[in-house]
Amino acid sequence: FLFCIFSDTISLMLTPFYDPEKSYEDNFNQGPFGIFADKKVFDNTEEHKYNFLGFEVNSPFGIPAGPLLNGKFVKGALDKGFDIPIYKTVRSGKYPCHPWPNVLYIKMEGDLTLEKMKEGVVVDKDSKGMPELITNSFGVPSFDPEFWQKDLSDAVRYARHGQVVVGSFQGTSWEKGNAEAYIADFALCARLLKETSVKVMEVNLSCPNEGSAHLLCFDADRTKKILQAIKKEIGEIPLIAKIAYFADDEALRNLIKETHQFVQAYSSVNTLPAKVTDEEGNQALPGEGRAVSGLCGHAVKWAGLEMVKKLKNIREEMGLNYQIIGVGGVTTSEDFFEYRDAGADFVMSATGAMWNPLLAQEIKEKLG
């Protein structure tokens, strides 16, 4: 009897708070799962305090925009000691999610290198437990502001002392190809987000640039115009720029040069893109435009670490003072400290946190 109770407890602890076997809609309505749903609050005894963009937090660790679908997920993260949770990226209007499946295990030994990205990857139907690599194919869905403004406001109020809920957003080109409308939509979404009383915002610049095959963060000129419009709306609210992996050091240096006056932190990486097929070579994710998917997990850690080092070097070269948020492949406490040693002021985990909801507590024990 006691063994059964112990086994059930262990199973609950290892249950991912986002269930890949369920649709996005079912996760949204029924989740979170596992210990994120037990409403037990981790007794935070951390004595160290960290300055996160002007706000005192208990630890330099959190969950990036993505797996925390709504306020219930954010509250679960806060309860379990993730002191900087980011509410999933929102838009100025309702936007659909890609069809299920959205999360698939990928066969991978070692790192997802640039060469492997060019070759493409294959789905692994036999994997279980903590993945080395998964697809992240959602399409940045969003509910109407009427819903997410109230939901996010409630999550912001729920945070305890030493915790900060971040609001993530991005623009949408509802009129395809109209650059002015695209920029204006970023500003509108920022204004709607400001109305939630969120203390820190993150703008997603690692999304596709409307009218271009490149990610928005690779277009420094347009990014600068967008950030100018955002800052005009949000004033002194700290702004994080979420960017992708830059293989070109000069392009990254130029982006920082053009944008640093508008942002207080840079977060990287988001995901790494690659073509995803099944074992027969067919497109694994159903639907148009899904042949290539963003991939995340421990196999992308090298890219996140490299970006942290690049951002640190540029900060020192230019004499700037932005904060650096390292993301990608953090599945253990050792990964967290590796990011910190590389120069990350703050570290976040999505895939690792999903499968190990006790990761924040494990890190806090070692921070002490």
C-alpha cells in the first residue's frame, strides 16, 4: 500500500505540466498537469536576492514564453518556485494554434548542430521521459485580449514577494505585406499589455518577419522602428527583446547597436529550425507551412550558451548595461550554472521545466 502511494507520488512528480498527448486546447482548458496542479506552495527560504530589471527576485531562474498557456499554468510555476515565469506570447487579436500534434520527440544523439539542422531530423516514436529534442510547433496562438488581459492581470497579482510575472507579446500583420500596419499592431499589443499592470514585458522578435523569409530580429531596421513604437506606448516599463540564434556575429552586433537604447535585456535562444520527417521521409507535422519546425531541448543548449557569450562580449565592447537571459537546453541544475558561468544574468527553462517541475527547487538548494 505504501509502495503504491510512493509510486503514485513519483509518477505525479515526473508528469509534464503540459501533456504532449493532448491538444493545445485540451491543455489550455484542463491543465496544468502533475504537481503544477496540486496547489502546494514551495516554502521559499532563499536568502539571496537578485535584481531583475529593477525588481527584487528570489532566484535568477524562470520559465520562458511558451509552455505557460494561461494564468493557471503561471500560478503553478510560481507555487513551485519558478520566480520569473513568462505568460505565453499574446497578440492583439485571436489567433489559431497549429493542429495537433505540436510536440514530438526527435531522434538525436549529441547536439543539434547547424549541419544536422540542414540535413533535417526524424521523429522518434519510442522515446519517453525527459527528451533530448522535441518539436515546438504551435504557431504562437492567442486568445482575444478580452480574455488574456483579465487572466494575466490575475496572475500578476498572484505573484508573491520576490517573484515577477512577465508578459510576452508580438505583432501580427492582419493586412499582409503592410509594414506600417505591422508596426502599429506591435504598439497596440504593447498598449493592451500595459493595461494588465504587468511589471516587465518581452517582445518576441524571433517570429517570422511578415513579408520576409527571415526572422524579424534579423531585420535590424524594421526591429528598430518596432521597438521605438513599443517604447512610446510603455514608457519606463522594462522591455526584454527575445531573439534567435545569430551565426553572424556582425549582424548581432548591428542589431544591438540599433536597438539597445530601447530594451533593458536580451533573451536567447528561442528554438532552432529544421525540417521534420517521419521514418519514411514524410512530413511529420500535418498542415501547410509545417515542414520546418522550431526544435528545443537539451540538444540546443550549445546555441543558447554561445549566444550568452556573444551578448556578453558585445555588452563589454560597447560599454552597455543590458541584462542577458539565457534560454535553451536547461534540463538540470548543472545546465543552469553553466549558463551563469557563461555570463547569463538570468536563466530560463521550458522543456526541462515541463518534464521536471521541481527543477527550480533543485537549483535553489544549490544556490544557497
